[in-house]
Amino acid sequence: MRIANVDGRLTIVPGAIASIVDGGTVDGVDVERASGGRFGSGPQEIFARWEEFESWARDVDLAAADVTVTAADLGPVAPHPAQVFAIGLNYAAHAAETNRAAPTSPPTFTKFPTCLAGPAASVNLPPGSVDWEVELVAVVGRLARNVARADAWAHVAGVAVGQDFSERELQMVGPAPQFSLAKSYPNFGPIGPALVTPDELTDRDDLAIGCAIDGESVQSSRTSMMLFDVPTLVAHLSSVLTLLPGDVIFTGTPSGVGMGRDPKRFLKPGEVVVSEIEGVGRLRNPTTAGG
Ligand code: ZN
């Protein structure tokens, strides 16, 4: 199943949503109307009733679609999470390109939730050096506290493509890096285009992941290269705190970011960043001047 945030309304969408940022439309089912009000319209609130919703939604017929969806209609699949986690240095080649040792425990920071955006959002570049980081995003579907690694996927509602846009000068300033603030400018966290339940994927632990700028591939890897995979991250985070339904986890980026290049490269106004994960879909985020 795939669900999307269509103008703030929870909508069940077909697989073709994966490439909707390239243009065109898909037809979806509005959950509140199709359920006769049993479920509300809120894309965030549904995670608190995820198991009940998922079993109802399994029988929904997309032939009964009542909403036409374009990329511009789409918001973030989890628009108001209580917590957003982001993991640094989770691919060995990315740790190496930033001259850091591979971590032995997942380095964790946050992207403040106001940075979340839809899959086609424009990014107004702030002063500094804005970099790209394509990432698999997992959304929590069941409260998780001290969850065993073997049970972790059962606590994930689904996955989406994410971009962890990062302004490197603020990120690195001072004696202790400012990861969270520098990654939270408006629209620095597009996620989507839809939330895909793990059963839709051929192998939820091994998906091609990549990023291109103006059509030039800059990142290309597989999620199986993560040092700490999704189950390990859910187990680790839930060993410290309580993961709540609807929480968002950015799982880290592979190598190929701009600051790891020689010479370094950062985004310029007018460039278009396309972020993609096999079976999940694609984001398309143009950049604009000022900020
Ligand atoms: Zn990141």
C-alpha cells in the first residue's frame, strides 16, 4: 500500500505515484470519505491507529478513486511528527569521504520538523554552502520501547525517499558541530512522494539509492550498505527513548555529497536535485536564490 498527503488529506495512491514528480497525475482514494468518517483526514494522525488502518486499507479498491493528484498537491507523508531522527555517517564510504572514522554506534541528531516538505518542494538556498544527502526515511507505525532487532520492522509503518539538505558552514561552525540547526532551514527535509509499506518492496533491506543534479548522477549506492540498518536503528533508538507512531527516521546518506568532493561542490540557484530509491519513488527539488 502507498499513502500520500494530498493537500493535507490522507489519500491511498497507486504505484504510479513513484514518478509523479516527473509530471502527470494519478488517481487516489480519499481515506476519510471512503471510510465514511471512520478514519479522519489527517496524514499524521493515522499513525496512532496504524494497524487498524492498514487492515482496513488493504481492501480499498483503487478503481473507486475520487481524487486526482499532481506533484504540487503533495505534502510530506508525515507532516507533524513528534520526533525526527537523523543518522550521520551510516555508510562507510560517506564516513571516509568526510575524513571521519566509521562509527561504532549510530551518531544521532534531529531535523526540526518545520523543515519537512513535499516531494516537489523548491529549496530557497540560504547563505553558505548547501549540500545534498539522499536518504531512506522510515516512519514509525507502532510505539517502540526496547524493541528487539528481530521485531523492529513490525514497528515501521513504511518508508519514503528523503533529502537531508545541509548547510555546511553553519553545520561545522564552533567547537561542537551544529548538525541539527544547519539541516533545518525551510524545505530542507522533503520526504515522499508517498509512504510505501515494506511488503511492497522486493527486498526492504537492499534498495538502490541515488541522487542526481541536473541529470548528473552524484550519489549511487544500495541501502544494504548501511552500517546500521533500519532494524538496528529502531532497536538502538528504542533502547534509549520511546519511538512514537508517526516519528520520522532519516537513516543516513551514501557517499557522493558535495563536501566530500575535490574540489568541493555545493548547490547553485536553478539546479534541480532528484533523489530516488528503488521501488519507493523519486523527489524532484529545484533550488532558488536568496533565503
Ligand atoms: Zn543526512
